[in-house]
Amino acid sequence: MYRIPEEDRKVFLEYLAKKPYIEVAGLVARIAAWTKIESKEKNGKDKTQ
């Protein structure tokens, strides 16, 4: 499964907000259900040893 960054999610929703509701209602519901990407520490602690 793909995980989408919050910034990309916002871009999708901004684009769809400009379209007629009846055409995008299903897509908006799906995008709203996307989960956030959990941020990982970048100091090497997330590496497996």
C-alpha cells in the first residue's frame, strides 16, 4: 500500500474542491480516509541492525 504525504493530500483536495461535488464526492471520501505518514527520526535510530 502507498502512503501519501500530507502535502500531496492537500493538493488533491484543493484540486477536487474546484470540481462539481457530484463528480468528486467518492474520491474526496477516499482521500479523507488516507492515513498520515509517521515521521521517522533521521539520526539513524530507525535503521535495522
